[in-house]
Amino acid sequence: MKKVILVAYLVLSLFCIHPAQADVLGSAIATGGTVAATAIAGKTAQKLIETARSEANGLLAEAENTGNVLLVRAADELNLTAENVARLLAKQMDVAFEELDEDKRDLLLGLASATKVANDLGDKAYTFKDTLALDVRSILGTIPFVKDKLVLQRISGMSIIHGKPIYKLTIIGSYVGLPGEDHHTELGLSINGEEIKGLRVDPKEIHLAEILIPSEEIEPLFNSKSLAIVPVELTIKQTFKERLWGFLWNRDKEKEYSAKLNLTLYPGYAGKLESIARYQVLGWKRVEDIERTMTHEDHCSNDCRGHHGTTHEVAVGVRGNTSHPNIGDKCIVGASYRQDSGTVGYSVFEGVRVSSDKSRATLRMRFRTRSQTFTLITNIEEYSVLSEKELSSEVDLYFDKTTEIKVPLETKSIFFKGKLITGDSVDMLASEVDADSKVRVVRRLTNTEDKSVIVKAVRPPDV
């Protein structure tokens, strides 16, 4: 009884501990629905498998021309599904669909549905996470693990972003993991017919194993700024002990399988990022004049030959034309005067002066008669926002190193736009960057003549 419970726990753990990302064809089937049984009535397993393989080949050919990773992943998933069905129905390949048992008809319905939706993927948008895994479970349902027929349910880690020391593929399939008294499995991975050197297999559970690939083995296969699609072959060699003569003897029964797949290698280059800096154009503009008035008298009515009068002045002061003005600062750009009342003449005008820093203007007048009123008139400019403009620039963005974006010193907001090599879109204000953003602002700097915004693309999770 304990043994049964343990086996059930191990099988269940594959679905609880290792949640699936959205796979390509399973998601499409969930949206578009399954093929009706009447649509494949009279067709044999052999015919449906051939149709699926043909569709997969067409997807790969289209992917070569377009670079569409979603088509690559759909082709791999369709081929993997077809191989599973071929092994499970090996002895009934020429039997018509309607003559099969219900559980086997369900397998063919899943395969036919996957073949149908695969044809409509060409224009579908996708991101890196959509290309990570092959998951047959969403197409064929949960197939029990048995020793006589290999079932590969899921392979994840099929898309890789440059920059890790070790790359990992996770395989879920019948008896591909931890060995037992009566079975063991050897996993291998080759590129162009050559086994990858330094490959390490780490069995995690009885039906789950990880393949660890040293980065230096696939480093030469990455492109600098574009995706690389690399055909690989997964080999599975399984040995089971077969009992003979009432369990008195046993013999080794060996089986070997292979699956042709495609790794998609993403470079450290993440794509082009457009930054749109909205900034203010500042400058001096004319504003209302400032006036100051003074009224004085110094009248002499008798014996005035030694009477020279009294000098008075009136002034206007502002902050001035500093080397680093702030919005709202004012300066004096001109000055004059007028007489508003009193006797004309007699008083002596001693000048209107504006200081060299344009912060002060004075009117000096020597009064020599009855009450007179004079006004100092100053022409004022204020440092203010003249207009608002946008400056657009485009930079290369990377996952593992930062990029500096220069913007005007008066920038008030920065908008990021772009589409990353992973398929993710960027459309956001720099001030709204958060933990879920595809681009991260590492730091901001204020320089003498401008500002710097240091950014980096966020590496998406690969599990």
C-alpha cells in the first residue's frame, strides 16, 4: 500500500511542483477549440501523424524565413506530440479513428486539433515566456507513465538568453529521472551530430531530470544582435530489467529514442529603445515695466547765487542676470525717466544708471526749485518657460549591461517606447518604472550641461 501511495505522490508532484508556462499549441486549442470527431472519421493514426509532421515541417520552413520563434516552438511541440502518439499507437497505426478505443481516439483528436491550430500561428504576437517550453499534456491530456512506451510530457528551457554560466533543460517523461532497481536512463544532447561536451544530467525525480549545459559549449552559436535557431537532438537510452521464468532470472531490455528539437538563443542585446524627453525651453522675456517715483523740493527765493540744490535718487532692484538663473528671476535691460509734475526746468538731471549685473537701476536728480515729481522707468525681463519641446533619441539596450541616455537639463519627463527582442513591448514613463517593468532605471545623474538616465533591460525569467 505504501508503495502505491509513493508512486501516486511522485506522479502528482510532477504537476504540483513544476507548474507549466503557457505552451504554444495547448493555449491555441484552449482558445480555438478541438477538432470534431467527424472531421477525422475514417482517417488512420498513420495519416494523422503524417499530416502533423508535414505541418511541422512547413512551420519550420516559414520560421527560417521570418525568424518567428513561436512557429519553431509550435513545430517542435507538434513533432513531439506526433512521436508520442506514434509510440502509443505503434500496433494500431492503420486502424481507422472510429475503430479505436475512446482513450486512443482522444489522443488523435488532440493531435488533429494541434495540427489545425498550428496553421494559424503566423500572425500571433508572442513573448519570450511563450517560447520556453514544449508541453504535450495540454494537447494529449495526462498520459500515465509506463515502462514499455516512452512518454515525453514536457521539455522546458528551450529558449535561452545569453549571459548565464549554465543553461538548463528540464525533461518530464516516463522514467527519465532517478534510477531504480529495475530501470535506469541515459540522456544526451547533440548539435550537428556531435555530443555536447561537459553535459551533466541531474535526475530530480523518477520521471524528471535536468540537463545542464556549460555556457562555453554553445557560446559560439549566439548571434550578437539577432536570434539564433539551433537544431539539437535529444537522445534517451533506457534499460529495464525484464523478469523471466517466475522471476528467477531477468534480462536487460534496452530501448533508445530520439527527439529532434530547436533551441532558440537570444543575445544579450535586448533591442532598440526610444526615449522621448519632454523639456522646457527657458529664456528671458519682456514683462511689465517697474516704476519708482520721487517727489522733492529745494526752493530758494532770496539771494540764491550760492544755492546749488539737493541731490536725491530713486532706485529699482531685482535679482539680476546671474550666470545660473532660476525661473522667476528678473533683470533690468533698460531705464529712463519722466517728470510727472512741478515746475519745468531748474533741477539738474544727474543720470540714470543700470548696474553691470542688471540688478539695480537708479535715477539721480538735483532738485533746485519748488516741488517736482520724477519717475524712474525700468524695462524688465523675466527668466521663464518660453516653450515646451520633445527630444527623441534611440539607444541599444542590453540585459547584462547598462546604457546611458542623455537628456536636456530642463527635462521634466521621459517616455520610453520600443519592442524588445523577447517580443515584450515597452510603453511607459520613466517615473512609472516598477518591479514588473521590462526596462529598469538604474540611476539618474544631473550633469553640468545635461542629465543622464542609466537604464537596463530586465532579464525575463527562464523557468
